[in-house]
Amino acid sequence: MVPAPAALQGQDTPLPCLDLPPGGAGRLAARFQRGVWVRALAGATVRGFLVDGLGVDPEYVRSRITTVFLDGSVVDDLEAAHLHQGARLALSAAMPGLVGATLRKGGYYAAMRAAITLVDGQGGADGSTVVVSVKLFNLLIEELGPVLLAHGFAVTPEEARRLLGAPLCGLPPGAPEVWLRVAAR
């Protein structure tokens, strides 16, 4: 598990933007499954982060994102789950079988997983910026991956070169993480 970036340096300045060639988002599938570090408002609800922060259509969030984990707990109510520094959010479209049906938000079999379901919301919005890890699985990699890339995420310069095939001008090897946006088509 990769630790959260240490700093939010330059959070008010525009992020550098790289263009990813057509179909290039697929090269990042494994990275999305491990998680990408993105910025969010402290105390934002999961729904608020997705809709207001990333600009995802509310109907898409309601119908397409069927399984949600926050810090290892299943989330049924996206308005009751709040983001905080270092939060780990995992999102998935429908999964097959009994496991998929059991983990589905608000699903018929939700009682079978009561021990791992998020019960209480935490934290309030204070307007500060926090860093959260967002993991995407199955169909959401291709559908939401480009949205996360365009929002901005943290990588080390070496990781940017490896994943994106693009050198980041002026950054020495071993420099701390950098924040950038990627335009994926």
C-alpha cells in the first residue's frame, strides 16, 4: 500500500496537464486498482465528492456504482460516509454472484455483511483539502478513470515516466510526489 502524499503543495495553482494517447487509460488499469491519490474537501460525503468534486452525473453514481468501500467498510448510504485525510475509497460496478449481491449498496443481502458495513458517518466539512486514495474496479476503470486523471492525482516523477511515458521537465529523480492532470481520450 502506497502512503498518502506528504504535502498538498501548490493546491491552489493549476496542475500541469499531459495528454494520454487514445486508449492510453487502459495502461493504467493496475494503477487504478491499487488506488490513485486525489484531492477532496475534508468532510465531503462520498456522493458529494463524486458529484460535486469530480462532476460525475448523479444518476450514474446512483445506478452504476453499486459497490462502495470506505476504509474497508461497505457503504450503503453515500451521504453518510465522509472523507478524511488518508481515506481509502473503493468503487465498483455490479459484481457477479452471491458476493456481488451481498456487497451491493442497499442490496437485499446487506444484512449478511452487517459486521463490515459502515455505520456512523465521521468528520465534518471544514473547507480544507485532504488527500484520499480512490480505487476503481471492473467497468469503472474505463468509465471513471479518465475523470480521475483529469481531476488531478499524485505520482512520483519516476512513476509518471513509467506509467505515462512522459518526462516531467525540471524535476530531478527522487523528487517528492508531483500533482498532475492527464487528458485521456
